[in-house]
Amino acid sequence: MSDSPHKSDRDSLDLFESGRRAANERDQPLAARLRPRTLDEFVGQDHILGPGRLLRRAIQADQISSLLFYGPPGTGKTTLALVIANTTRSHFITINAVLAGVAQIRGAITEAKERRDLHGHRTILFVDEVHRFNKAQQDALLPWVENGTVILIGATTENPYFAVNRPLVSRSRVFQLTSLVEQDLRRIIDQALADPRGFGDKRVEIDADAREHLVGVANGDARAVLNALELAVETTPVDDRGIVRVDLTVAEESIQRRAVLYDKEGDYHFDTISAFIKSMRGSDPDATAYWLARMVYAGEDPRFLFRRMLIFASEDVGLADPNALSVVNTAAESFDRVGLPEGRFHLAQAALYLATAPKSNSVFAFFDALAAIEKEHDHQVPDHLKDASRDSESLGHGANYLYPHAFRDHWVAQQYLPTAMHGRVFYQPSDQGRERALGDEVRRRRELQLAAVVDADDGQILTTAPTDDARDQWLIRAAGELSAQLADTRQRLFAELNISRHDRILDLDAGSGLLTWEALRRVPEGGVWSRSRDKTSAVAIREMSAQQLPELDRPAVLEGPLPQLTDLLRLRDEADVRFDIVLGRNSLVDTTERPAALRAVAELMAPGGRLRQAETVPRLSQKLCDLVNLDLLGNADLAGRVLKVEAAIYADLDNPRVTWTPQDLCRGWEEAGLVDVEVDVHQYHSRRRLTHAHLGQWFNPGGELHRTFASYLRRELATAELKTVRHFFEEQLIHKEVEWTTSVAFVRGQAPA
């Protein structure tokens, strides 16, 4: 009986505490109440959290390493950290960099060490606004991140490469979150209206135009759209049907002015001014006007903008339009006299003048000359250019100087550079605006000046060391011309792809990893899937990646035929993965079911996914009979039959390895569903020294799958004749260099958006 009062008191306290927590949750803003708890509830950021993306795989596998989330407010940085907290088996500690001091950091570290030493548990330390940590705080944290006592997750609106200590950044993966798109914001509104944590227990109707206003003015910020929705619903009375109806008028009162993300001392300030300058440099007046308006709208100092435009007038317009500097300077002086708001006309005029002016960066000639002075010895001023007012009689300074105004056109050819710098060129006129005509005149005068220098040096010929072409060619051969061809092929495949760090890439035939390794370098936050046609190459890729890369960074190896790609992904429980980029080099060599293979690949491409493929075209590449003179065979009939056999190889419809054309490949991708398919054929010419190994490949018996030159010759030639032909090729080619041609079809295409 004596325990009953105490138990009753505890029950009362528990009920009181439970009620207090529930009340606190109800009092929280809508954006806090609706924070996603799982990955499936998280909206947006598909570029880092979509199926198959690296971060999603890491969270699901509970293999989180130190992370930095960087992006604008309202994009889900803190929410994503809380999702990880709900998913991981690690202990989770949260601190705010604005409020925390070194003591709180040390307390968190002490707790993490105890959990690791006593229980073997990992600790994740989430630091919100990590860029607010000063150097001492970041230094206090660094050793414990480095030795694995804590796994750091930091959230920041500033570029971590500038705002966070370099050692912390180097030990973390950086993921950039982007502003939500309108579709994401609509989905968030729908969730808020349906979720019991939001307005699921109320009857709320929102007009279509009101919804679009909230979405449009929120500017990609989930918190902003939820705050506006909450204000609209909570301040709107229930009508006679018991419904809260949010119309356009209510929505406009709830969120009236778009908030532009802009901090005069922060990352977005520098990003926006960079976009403004690059738009002017790119001669895009529309983009120039937009970025200028965005900065003025956000309250940027107009004098700062004029300073940047004054620099631009010389750096990027320069002598192509020397008047640009005067226009900007006059506009700046006019602004000082007029002020805001009318002074915005002068800002706009200066910016649009620069955007539409011809461009030249030839004034960098000065900086090239400055670099030459920093690297080289001081050079004497030529005697005829020295000051003649002091010692012309004793030392001859100024003697033989030619006064340009005394000559026709006020110009005369003579030496102006130091003697040791004869022929050096710093100024390179552009072909834009005023410099187009100026350039021809500058070059003509340089030629005359060089001639004058030769005369002044008693006829000595001044030359520079020529490029050693023979040495360069030897280096190319020593490295292997095949390597150069492969490097060029890879460069062409990756050129102009604009790969994002979070893209998912499929290598259609990994082979030794020529494309796979480059792809991995390009997509550190995405993923690479490498298809191998046989077990040997699959094992090689796995072993090489295991030796060099952590598990999460390795390519996913798919072993099997191309037509079975979907099944190969299903075996890895990745049937929902779709590829942003598909790369292939000679991936169809042994594929007899080409239509099925192309369809299988096309079906796995994401909307708008891009294809880049390189396939060697046998029928357009080197013909063996072109390497020899068959007239020297001494048997016209035999020579004719050999030529006939070679022609038959490329007409054999039963041999898909050699009979296809680039147009066939282009048509095949179109039939598989790709659009904008184009094909270009590039010919590689090289010198090859042929050996017995080459002859062995051509004249071995072969089989039905891999048919050789000899397997076709055997159809027309007797055994003795075949031996004669082989012996003839050996005499003509062994240990000799020949010109070798390889034709490669480069295919571009994309999946429908």
C-alpha cells in the first residue's frame, strides 16, 4: 500500500510530461512539424538521393562517412541530417555552430569516446551552420574527425571550400543541395494538407491560382512555402460549410515579395556578380540585365557594380571598343550626381553597352610582359632609346634614334625591344571591333621592324630553336600510337557532355576500364555501372577497383550480354536505376542480337539521358590487300581471287561484326527509341611495324564466331595456294612499317525527355 502514492505520482508526472511534449509539438511551426523522418518522405534533391545515387546507397547501407551539405536555405540540409539520424544505428548528437563553444564540442567528443570505448558504438555529430565555427572551434574538432571518433555532418549555406577549414573539407564528402523545383513545392503543399501533423485534421481548400502564387514566390524554399501556407490557413476563418478556403487574395497577403538569396559578404554575392560578369563577357544582354536587376533588387551597392564594370571595360572590351571605358566612367559620374532611383538608368546603360560591345582581352599583353620580367634577367635599354639629354656626347646615348614624326605616316621601323628579346610578341590583336583593322597594321609593322633589326645586326639571321618534330614523333611512337588513339577516343566520348558530379553512368563494355576509370573521376557523388562481357574482364575490374577505391566508390560490375542488362541490374536489386549517361567503346563487337541490345540500353536511360558511343567500322578501316602489291605475287588469277575474297568478307550477311555501316548503327538507335541521333566517322592514321603475331591473327584458321582472313581464303583457295599467299604477305610486311587506317563511328543521341 505504501508504494501506491509514489506510483500514482509517477503516472501523473508521465502524463503531464507527455501532454507537455504534445503541446510543444502542436506549437511548433508547420515547417518543423512536417520535417520528413525517412528517405521516402524526403522531397527533392533527386540528383544526390535518387535511386542508385551514392548518398542514398550510403544511407541505406548505414555506411556514412563525414559529410558537408551545402545549399540555400529551405532545401533540406538539416532535414536530411535528421533523416540520417532516424536511419542510422549510430548515436546522433546535434549542435548549432552559432550557439556552441569549444566546451560543448569537447563535451560531445567525450561522450562519443565513451560510447566507442565502452560499447563500440559510432557517433554522428551534426553541426548546423558549420561555417559559423571559428578557426579554434574547427581545429578542436579536426583530430576527432580524423581518427574516426565522430563522423561529422555539417550544414552550411556558404561554399565549404571557402568557408570551412581545408583539412575538414578534405576529410568530408561535399554534397550540394539545390533550390527545390516547382513540382517539389506543389508536392510539399499537398503533403501539408493531407498529413495529420499538418492540416490533415482540417478541411482546407486552396485555389489553383493561389497555389501557384505560393509556389512561384517561395523561390524554391520549402520553409518559405510552408510558412506562407500556415499563415494563410491559420488567419482564414472557416466558412459556413466548415471549410478553410485559401484564394489568391489570401495567398498574396501571406507571401507578398519574393526573397532573393543574397548576402553581400557571402557565397551568393560572389556567385551572382560572377554570373553578371560572365554574361557581359558572353555578350548576352538579356542575362546581363537579369543579373544586374537581381543585385539591385537585393540592395547591392551600385558603386561596387560600377567598379566591376570599369575593370571589365578594359579587361574584356579593351581596344576592340576603347570608348567603353569612357561610357562606363561617364555613367558612374552621372550616377553620383543623380543617385537612386533614377540612377538605375545609368547602371543599365553601362551594363548593356558592355554586353553588346565587341570583346577583346588583348590588354593581357601587359601581364604577359610582366611575367617575362619576373622570370628573366634585366635587359639593357638599347642605346638609341636612352635619354640623350645627359650624356649623349660621351656615351652616345640616344644616337641614331629615328624620330617617327619626321617620316611618312609618322612611323618608321626601328628596334624598340631589348636586343635579347628580338621577335618577342606580347600584344595579340583580336579580330573584333576596332582591333580587326588594327591587327593587320600591327602585324605589318612587326614584319618591317624585324627586317630593320636584321639590318642593324650586320646581316646576322636571328632565329629561335625550332620544334624538334623528329623527337616529338619518336615520343609518340615510344608511347604507342594505339595509346594515343585510345586517349583521343576517350576524349571525344567525354567532350561536351557536361557531366554532373551526381550523374549515373553506364559503361557498355568496360574491358580494361578505359572509360570506367575516367567516369568514376567525373561523378564522385553519382555512380558508375560497368558491364563486362565475360568473367575475365569482370574479375579484373573488381580487383583493380578493390585495390584502389573504398567500397562505396567502386563501379558496380554487371557481367553478361547486353540484351540482358535489365536482368543483370535486377540481380543487384537495382532494377529502378536509370542512367543519365551511357558510354560505349566497341561494345557491339560480339553482339549478334543488336536490335535487342540497343533496346535494352535505351530502356534503361533516364529521361533526357545522353549516349556517346565509339565503334570501329571494319568495312571502312584498313584492308589487308591494300598493304601489299599483289602484282608481285606473280599469279594474276590467284591475286584476283584473293581480292575477291577480301571483298566478300564485307558483304557476308552472316558476319554482323563487319557488314554494318555507321548509318545502320544510327538507324538502330533511332528504332530503339533514342532521338537526335547523329553519327560522325573519324579516321585514325598511324604507322605500324608488323610482326609474325599480326600475321598469325590474320592467317590462323578461326571459327564461326571469330572468322579470320584465312577462314575466308580457304573458301576459294587450295591449301597450297593459301600457304603461298601467307608466305607472300610475310615477305612483304614482316618487320616493316606500314600506314594503317582505322575508322571509328562516334554516335551521339539521347533518350526522350
